[in-house]
Amino acid sequence: MRLRRIPYYKPVARLAPGQAGWDKEGTWYRSVDGKPPKGLRGYFLGEGVNIHGDASYINVENLTCEHVSNDGFNVHGSCLGLVFRNVVGRNCGDEGLSVHEDVQAVVYNGLFYGNGDGICDICASQTQYFGCTVVSNRLYGVGFQGGNHALYGCTIRDNGGEQFYTRRGVLAEYGFDNASPALQGFVYLKNTQFSGGAGPAIVVNRGASVHADQCELTGTRTGALVKAFGGTRVLLHFGGGSVKRNGVYDAVVASLD
């Protein structure tokens, strides 16, 4: 049976007819005037796949997770050696895939679409993505907050906000020291395409850093290709005036001459 997702809007008090939302009291749906709801189905599963604690050296292959309220694939703890191959996270309430704490994982040929966000890895997590596609998620495509990450041969396109962003992470809530270098955040981008969407192609802020090599950017709203900082080509978008304070603006302008 083909299902149609109801548009959601989180502040319950501001729901328009035909929208759904949630708060501490539960999940709410405001029906369209004069049209009683028919055939509504609710999904209250938190995650499709949840791996946590110190569970390690696990392979997840050829699996689709959809219509869950949180992440399609959700990983917490100190797991090592996780491999996801040919997985799909679609139409999930939060991310298609999300890795936390200091988990180490590799994803091959993943497809993530129709979620709140495509991918979000945070804290001191270590993740690598090979040949993955992240497309048409409601907010951003790929987000990294702290840790060490890489995208190789991936396609990131037509997401509602930023196609990709990275920033410094926050570890204190997970028992780490906020002075840890793992907070800084480093991302390696290679042979990856960014295109379309309503927001910038790449956003780098709050102390994080990116090396981008042989990446393609088309049809994106903002950004400039920069031959600087040791990379073949780097696209940086800075917000909040930080580009002026840290001197990157002058380096970018000089690199475009």
C-alpha cells in the first residue's frame, strides 16, 4: 500500500488544517474542516535499528528503515567496527542515520531521503561514507558536530536547508570533557557532489574544519571555490561575521584573484 506522509509542524498551538505535530502530551493532528480523517496510521517506534552500549563489529546489510518517529538507524555508546551496507533510511521523523558519542562506523551505498535530516553524526564519533546518496530531506542533508568524518563519492542534493554543514560539537552531556580535541570537528570531502536545495552548499562554522578535494558544486545558492588551505578546491560559507574575525575572508579573496 502506498502511504502519504502528513506534513508536520512542531508547535502544536500553530498547527494548520492537515498538519501534525507533537509535544510532551503526545502527538496531534488537526483535521481539515468538513473532512473527517480517514485511514490515518500512526507510527510510534523510536528507531528502526538501534545499536548502543559497547556492541561492536556488527554488519547491517540490505535493510530499509522507514516511518519511525526518531532515526532510521540510531547508534549510541562506544561501539566499534560497525558496517552499514546497502541501507535505506527514509521518511523518518529525525535523521535517516545518526551516530553519537565515540562510535566508529562505515556506511557503503546508503540512501537517505524524506527524513527530517539525512545524516547527523555528533560528539566524538568517527564515520566514513562511501557512495551514499542524501536527497530531498526536509531540513539539511548531512550534518557533523564534532568528531572525525569523511564523504567519498557521495551525492548530496535538493535538501531543504544546507546540503552539508559542520561545526564544533558539545560533549559534556555525554560525559566527555568539553576541552577534548574531538570537539573540534574535521571532515574530509572527496569526489562528492553538492547541488540544488534552498540553502548553501557547504557551511563550516564554530571552529570546525574541512578539506575538500575534487568536489562538484552546481545550482547551489551561495559559496565560492577556493584554491587555498592545502586542498585542491574548497568551498566555505561562514556566518555570523566569523569570517572577518578569523581572517579567512582575506585569504578567500586573495585566492580568487
